[in-house]
Amino acid sequence: MRDDENQSLFKDIRVIVFIIAILGSMIFIHPGYSSDEGFTTNLNYGLDLEGGSWLQLKLQGAVAQLDADEGLLVKEIVNINLVEDVNIASVNEEEDDITVTFTSASILTNNQMDQLGVGQTTISRSNNVTQVVLHSTKETLISTYLADTLKTEVIPTLISDGVEYEIRTAITQEELEALMEKVGGFIVTDINGDPVYKEGVTTETRDLTKEILSDKLNSIGLKDIPVKTVGEDYILIDFAGIDLATAKNIAEKPGKFEIRIVTQGNESKHVLYGDEIESVSIVGYHEDQGQWYVPFTLTDAGAQALQEIAIETGATQDPMSHNLVMYLDENEVYSAPLSYSAADKLEQAPIYSWQASTGADEESKTRAEELQIHLRAGALPVNVELMGSGHVDASLGQQFKTQAVIAGMIALLAVAFVIFRKYNKPAILIPMVSTSISEVIMILGFAAAIGWQLDLASIAGIIAAIGTGIDHLVIITDEVLYEGKLPPRKVYLSRITKAFGIIFAASATTIIAMSPLVIMGFGSLKGFAITTIVGVLIGILIARPVYGKVIHEVLAKGAEAEAE
């Protein structure tokens, strides 16, 4: 009869899931040994266990609401980029359009005005005077003026109470006020009379910077390096196993971006590198065309090179046979033919402002956002200031790793000793300790499967999970041992149900308590919280049910032996 019960134990779905989880964890961990490296696994270790470097970066920028005189804005923009003898003739402001008419003794062309990127222009010249009629918007004019003056990107965003301008470089409130005064402008004030100005960047820019850094690290094979955001203005990067000089070089150096035109077959011809891309704007959507797109602007040299190569390769005559292909670090990231309208324009003059379309669906939107990152070639959207850096020696990291393992072993042995003193039965001690060890294996298997970096906080979380797990196993054991012996089946089922009710309530409390640390991401505490939660979930969903089954079988077998 006992053999039948043993067979039924291994046919139990809980035991089967437990065995599969253990085997899967061992596969993901993949322990091994080599004479060169010693004991090896697929586990990823963090900075404090592996050694390496860390960088803390502050994102420089400012966000403000601004207003200015449209005529003076146009005059300053043209003065900065083209000529200085500009006279504003008239300014007509409508709901969504501003028409500025100005004159100059200098000769101005449509190509020159298009290069400014401020709107549509009509140019006429008579009596040695050039008249330009410009159709634009105040947001475009303010953004262009600040971008040209500060040599940086300025992103206008429509919000509930106006337009917010994000300036992607360091500028104080006093410096911004001085710039706006030159064009009859000012920083808008709120209902309390305070200027609407904030040092720092928007959440979107912070996240974009993080994505660019992560993308860059992935492209050079460092996908396991975590990039963490701290607040709205700080980014923390841990470079496990990398020295400080290399870490700084990786964070600051952009990747190699290249555009080529297909000539025939798989052959292509170089057009330009990433340094010929002057600016990259935010992803947009054409309502009329139903297309997501990424706008970017080329320098003079870049626009001239693209025109020359397009004509030379025949792309302007047969655009469908000559795709424009973009590469980042020699990996293709985009390929599409020139539009017929762009091909026609290139026959006449260089094109400075381009839009790379990706499609209409949500996947196309994601591709556009990825392309925006690639077009930057790993260059960050804002300037960063190195606020802090440090290095953990590899030998010290190895020492921490060894000490963490020793601490875990001591914790397990101490728990085993207390359990043995409490029950004085090896038949109870062995399943209990084995269950704890299996939970550690499953936690490590989960970490290896998702590429989670283990640091000292994570190890502390595993130790905490061991403690929590032993508490639960003691509850199960005490409930099963009715008056020191295995109770009748009906009583056993009632008591084991009660035990699991207590365990689930305690586990829910632990998970709820740890959740804020996971969501808010308080540095290394996040690793502690995640490891603890994963350990608790593995315990209550996989290990505890199996222990309840096994301990019943073990005690039943012991009771039969005593009866004989």
C-alpha cells in the first residue's frame, strides 16, 4: 500500500509542477566548472558582487512657458542665420497662423528660408529690395529662436493652460529672461504671479535619455547593465565588471550612424554619417496620410551629399529601386525608398528637412520611436553633468559574493538547528530544509531567466525569503502535528486549510508592504523588494503546497512504522 502512495505522490500535480520548476531553474542557472574560471553559472551579478563602476548623471535643461513679439522673433532668426538688414513690414495674427512680412536689401532664396525651418514663404524682389511673406506659428518662432541662439533642441508642448517649452541645455531663469527681452518677450507667470520656469527636463525626455543609453549598451553587448532613473533629473548606471574610464567613454560616446543609398542588388553607396544630422524632432503622426514619422534635419554638407548621391545613383529618376538605408553600428535600422515628391525636389535643390515614415499601426509607432533613438546615434537628447562616479574593485566584489554565500549558509544552518531543537525529528527537518533550498534554487532560476542582476540587496531578499518560508513551514507543521501526531484525515484537511489561510494572509501582507519599493524604485531597495516578493510567490504557489503533501506522507510513514 505504501508503494502505491509513493507512486501517487509523484503523480500529484503539485509535485510535478515543483519538479519541473526545479529542473527549469537548474537549466537557466546552468551551473558548471572550468579550470580557467572555476565555478560558473548564468547568473548576472551587480556592481557590489562583480566589481566595476557606477555613474550618476544629471540631465541639464529647463522647462518654461514663454511669450514674445512675432516680428522681433523673425528679425532675430533671420539675423542669426542669414542677413542683418531686416525690416519688419507687418505682422498679422490669426487663430492658428501668423503672417510676417519683412524686407531686406540682400538677396534671399526659398532654399535659404526653407533651411530655417520656420514655415512657408513667398519671396519677391523688385527695386533691389527682397520682400518675404512668412506663414508660421508663435510656437515655431519661439522654439527656433531659442534653438538657434542656444545651439540646442527646444521642444514646444501644448498643455492645458498654454504652451510649454523644454530647453534641452542648462540655462538659468535670469539668462532665459535676458534672451526673451531681446525679442520683446518674457516668461509667463502663473495665477500667483510666479514665473512658470523649472530647472530640469520633462519625464518624456528623461525616459528617452534612459532608452538611448539602454539601446547603446545593448548594441555593444552590455544588455545586462541596468539604467535607472532617480527622480526626474537623474540617471544612475551600474557598469558591473567595467572600469571607470571605460564606463565614462561608453556613456558619453555616440554610436556610428550611417545613411546609404541602394545602387543595384545588394550594393549600396555611402551618403553621410550621423554628424551630418543637425537635429532630430519628436515622433509625429500625419492624419491625412495615416503615417507615423520621425522628422530630422540635415546640415548643409549632409543635404548636398544626399542630393548628389541621389542624382548620381538614379534614385531621383527611379526612387522605388533605390532605398535609403540607415545603419547604426553597421546594423540596419531603417530602409525605405524616397517619395516621388522628394525625388522631384532633389532634382532641383538639396532638401534639409526630412521625415522618415514607418507606417500606420501601433507597431509602426514603436518603430518610429526606435528610429528616433537610432537617428541620434546614441547621442543624448540633453547635456548631462557627471554628478558622481565610483569604482568597486573586482577582488572586493568577489569578497562580497563569498561573504553573501557564507551568510546564506549560516542563516540556513541556524534555522535548521532551531527547527531540530523544536521538533527533534530528522523526518521533519530534512523536508523543511530541502524545501528552503529548493526555494532558493527557484529564485535564482527566475533571476537567471529574466537576466536580473543580483546585488547585496537581492541576496538579503533571498535570505529574508528563507526566513519567511521557514515561518510558513513551521505553521504547516504545527497544524499537521495534532497533539504531536498525525491526525485523522478529516481533522488534517481542516487544519491544513487553516494553516494555508494564515500563510496566504501573511504573504499578502508582505507583498503589499514591498510593492511601494518596487513601484517607486528606490535604488538597491528595489532589488531587495523584488527578490522578496518573488520568493514569497514561489513559496506559496509552488513550495508550500508540496511541503504540505510531503510532510503528510513522511509523518504517515512514521506513524505506520511506530505501529508496527
